[in-house]
Amino acid sequence: MLVLGTIQASAAAVDKIAASDVIKHKAVQLHALLIPEASPAVRSKISSSTAAARNYLAKCGTGCRLYAFLTADVKSRFKQPARKTSDLLVTLIFAEMLNTDSERKMLELNDLENDRQLLLGTISKMEQEENSTLMSVIDNLKP
């Protein structure tokens, strides 16, 4: 019975992760669709909110309440937005955070791959030089 409960809890956790990934993907799609249509002023406010949210997350530790923070931030930056407009803006800010984080991670991954290639090239050259040295020693030993 305990095992069944553990399996169900694990399955529920996997379902939450999958649902979270779907939500993130839909938010990013919505961002890509709507941001190009937004006015420069709105895009600027969304970018400012994104930066503020990042600062908040960096400072709050484990007790973060991101949705509450974003909702309050939207209310302070936009003139009394309607509930649906506020929710949409929060979603766009969240999606922009995901996009920027994703881009940053891709750049970091690219840098790591470049470092890896450089390291492999260096190791390869060292092995070639070692092989060349060993071959010279062997040639010198031949009569």
C-alpha cells in the first residue's frame, strides 16, 4: 500500500512537471505572438518588470511569491489594468523571463561546448607530440 502511494505521488509529480512545461511553452508562444504587436512603451514596461522580477527572485530565497510580486508590479507600472489584462501582462513578463533565461543558458552551453572543443584540441595536440616523441625514440633505438 505504501509503495502504491509512493508511485501515485511520483506520477502526480511527473504530471505537474509536464503540465508546468506545457504552461511555460504556451506562455513563450504567447509572448512571441503578442510582444511584436505591443507599443514600445508597453515593451519597455514589460522589460522593466522582468528585470525587477529577476532582482526579486535573487533576493527572496526560498520564500518567493512570484505571482504576487508580478501582479503588484503590473499594477504599479500600468494604469489600473483590468483583471484579464493584468493576468496577460503577468504571463508576458513570466514568458520574457523564460525566454531570457533560455537564451542565457544557450549561450552558457555554447561557451561550455567551445571550451570543451578547445580542451579536446589541446589534448589531441599533446597526444600527437607524445606519439611523435615516442616514435623518435624508437627510431633512435633502431640500428
